[in-house]
Amino acid sequence: MLADNVFKKIIDKQIPARLVHEDEQCLAFHDIGPKAPVHVLIIPRKEIRTHDDLQPEDAALVGHMHLIAVKLARDLGLHDGYRLVINCKERGGQTVPHLHMHLLGGRDLTWPPG
Ligand code: AMP
């Protein structure tokens, strides 16, 4: 089941996060339970519950999030590669009901995921 939107509280500065990027469209911060040496979450300020809720007008926002991922991967030293993950809804493993992109790297990542 999807939990409370803790990411909205991070956007509103009600709870702290280890920010690595912030602009008018999105935030990025270290995951509180890292699954790899580098594990950053990139989230839009706009409240979008799941990937399945994206609309045509969100195309530029999604593109921006990808370009921030490229910048952060470089800044965080992931020159040999990394993985971007978006879990969608319960069966996709999503636990926080606010769209977020995981940027994972710093170790060999196996395939397929569980
Ligand atoms: P997902 O399972 O795709 O919804 O990912 C949610 C992610 O949010 C998990 O990897 C959690 O470890 C992470 N998370 C939950 N609460 C926080 C928080 N307060 N600060 C940073 N990351 C969090």
C-alpha cells in the first residue's frame, strides 16, 4: 500500500533531506535507505502521484528530470554507468505516492531486478 507523501514534506521543508540539487521544477536528495553506494531520488515539485498519472503537458518536466539525472551522475562520479528506476504503483514496488526517479550507481547492478 502507498504510504503518506513524505516527499511533499521534503518539498515544503517540513522534514530535512540531504539535498544534492534544487531548482524551480525538481529536487534531488540522497535516499534514506540506500541500495547502492550512490542512491539519489529526483522528484518533481509538481504533485504527480505515480508515473501512470503523467500527462502530455508533463513531457518537458520529465525531460528535465532526466537531464538532472545525467548531471548528477557526472557530479557523483558515476562515469562507468548507473541505473534509473521509476517504480509505479503497488506491483511496481512504489511505496511513496509522489513520482520519483531513483539514480543508482557505484557498484555492479544486476539484471533482471526482483
Ligand atoms: P519507492 O519504493 O520507489 O516508492 O521508493 C521510495 C524511496 O524513498 C525508498 O527507497 C525509501 O528509502 C526512500 N525514502 C523514504 N522516506 C525518505 C526520506 N524521508 N528521505 C529520503 N528517502 C526516503
